[in-house]
Amino acid sequence: MNAAVRAILHVDMDAFYASVEQRDEPRLRGRPVVVGGRSRRGVVAAASYEARPYGVRSAMPMGEALRRCPDAVVVPPRMGRYAEVSARVFDIFRRFTPLVEGLSLDEAFLDVTASRSLFGGAEPIARRIKESILAETGLTASAGVAPCKFVAKVASDLRKPDGLVVVAEHDVASFLDPLPIERMWGVGQKTAPRLRASGLATIGDLARAETRTLEGLLGRWGTEVQLLARGIDERDVVPGIVAKSVGAEETYENDLVDIASIERCLLDQSARVASRLVHERLSGTVVVVKLKDSAFRLFTRRATLPEPVADTDSIFEAARSLVARFPLRGRRFRLTGVAVAGLREGPPSPRLFPDARAERRRRVEQLTADVTDRFGALGLTRAALVDPEHASRAPVNVDRVHRRLRADEPED
């Protein structure tokens, strides 16, 4: 890549959640590990490479995963731990460039165009990043190097795990041409059959297709797909994107049928959201509660707070106040969720006139985070969450503890 051409990296950690579990627990190494909740309603959050030959993949129902791989070891997610390791990985990224755009805890785009004179080129930078990640975290990452974001992202996925694929500017067309359309950004299980039925099987086919044909199949998105298929992607790497929301939600083995059970679950989720906010030095002004009933109807309610919060009690108080606004009568609920949006960087600002109650909450939250960092997820637990009377209501599956970023890919 010459000096006039952009140098974009896409770095993606390999089976991140499962790899962290295997690193932290030696008995799991070399075994098929599935991160998620072991229940008939559970969903796979991540699968180790030992589990993948059986066809186990993320977002698969846990029941199906265990039918395919009966010997799999199911491990509950530890989102706080993954966030901690992620922070170390992103620190490594920023040693090589300030232009780091995080897509999730385990992947990011890096623009190293201006860094090449310091570190000797894009490929050496990618190698040094991978080596540093392995040396400092014990984990492997795969990287793609290309003149644009789309090609770099496709390249990083081709030789996992521990892969490195470099695509020079003059090789972009020949690199993309033979790849199946499923490698195209945004083409998934619903779109791919429709394209294949029209004779479009590869990215090269998309690049050569009539624009009006793609627009007929994909709408206005068809024009963008064709540009990407031709390797044309002018999007910049945008650093410092703050999450749109931080949230937690669970699907339960047994439906929740009373307000007390729902509120207890919301308390647990509020605590996990607060932990993530503290770890990532964020606070927010909007609390969102989500409930899904046994008929799969989804209900959401939100409240805007007068000032940013990042502690369990403030989030839970807002969430509990929202419960009264849901149509609860006669319904059973299979999922609950809490999220904080309206985010800003940094903890809540000090008040001109200090609020002793709010300050106490902030200190408790920071203490909880410190203890969890030192002793793990079981360091501190609220008494309300270990009440044996409600033990049967404990969540059995963490479907998602998410950090939603600016949408980089449309949902299929």
C-alpha cells in the first residue's frame, strides 16, 4: 500500500467470550465450550472453536447446540470480565493509532494510514498488534488489512483463528470477486436465497449486476451493495463513538407471573448495567425497560431522568417506576430487560449542592466494581438477589448484555 492509499485494519478477537473462559479456567482448554444459559430457552452467546465443527454457533438455541454437541461445557456469561479484557485490547490498539472505532467488545476498525511511517507499514502494524494481544492477554485475534473498511472486515474473517489477510489496492477486485454473497455486508439468511434465486451467487456477481436489478431485489440499499461489491467504501474510521445504550436482558425457563418476581429480575439487570457503566466510565439519562410475554409480544417503556446516573439503585428505581405502565394483568412474562441510554462519557458530574444519598450510591457502586474486579462476578451480591424464597425465579440465560454502537451493519 503506497502512501496515498488509506490503510484500514479490522481486528476481531477469536471466539472472544469462550476464549476468555478457557484462558481463565484451565480445565476448559481443548474442550468444546458454549457460553450462554443451559435451558430449553437459552441462546448461545459464543462457541469455542472446539464446538464449531459440530455446527454450534452464536445465536443458536441452546437446546439445538447441546443436541449437536452433547459433550459441550456450558458456561454462563461474565460480561464484566469480558469488558475488562476488552479494555486491555483496546489500549493496545491505541498504542498504534488514535483512530480506533469500536464495533463491540471484541472488534474494531483502525485507521493506521498516518502510523505507517512510525511502525513500518500496515501489515507490520497488524502483526505487532496481534503479537501484543497474545503476549499481554493470552488470546488470539484475526486481522484484515485493506484500503477500506468493508474489505478489511471481510478479510479478517477468512482465516480464523489467529489469521492475517492483507489485500492491496490493486487486488481488491480479484479478492472480492469469487467470495460467496453471504460474505457481503448485510446479506443473511433471508436475503441470500433471494439473490441466489436471481442468479447472483458471488460478490463479483453483485459488482457486475445491473443496478436496477439490485434495486428491485434490495430497494435503495441495492446501490450501496453494488459499490461495496466493487470495493468502493469511503467511510471513515470514527473514533470515540459512545455506546447508544448499555443493557441486560434475560429469557427465563419459567414465566414470571407476579410483580415481585419481575422487579427482582429488573434489580439484577440494573446491577449488571451499572457495573458496565462504571467499568466503561459512562452515565446516562434514559432508562428503558423491556418485557416479552408468553405470546412473544414485546413491550417497552422508557423514562428520562433529570441528570445522568450510573448506579444500581437509581437505575432500578426508574425501572420499577416503569413497571406500573405495563399491561401486566393476566399476562405471563418470559423475558425482562433493562437498558440505560442517553449516554455520556464520564461518571455523573458532582452537584453544586452535594446529595449525600446520591454520593453514597456512587461509592457503593464503585466499591462493588472494585471487589468484582478483584474477586470475580461473585464478589458482592445484593441480599434481595439471593433470597431463597425467590431462588426458582433466578434467570437461567443471559441472552444479551449489550453495548449498542452506531449501526455499522443493517439487520437482515
